[in-house]
Amino acid sequence: MDGEAGFLVEPESAEDLADKLRTLLGDGELRHRMGEVGKLRVQTVLGKKVR
């Protein structure tokens, strides 16, 4: 799951969180892809229609 719809971050690690945020800020395609995967997960698991 890590890297598909989001990232796992080491607990209490501001440095790890900052690294993951920098990755997302620098990669628009990755942000879009993760958003689409997350949207599909909500539709599949929760049965909710998402725009």
C-alpha cells in the first residue's frame, strides 16, 4: 500500500514526514495517481460515488 494511495511515515519522525511531503510537492503525476487510487478505494470499499 505504501506509495499507492499514500505514504507510510515513521511515527514521530518529522524528517520522514517532510521527505514524503517534498516528494509529493515535486511530483504532480504522483499526486494525481495517488488521488485516483484513493478515490477508487473509497468507491470500492465504502460503495460511495466520488467525483
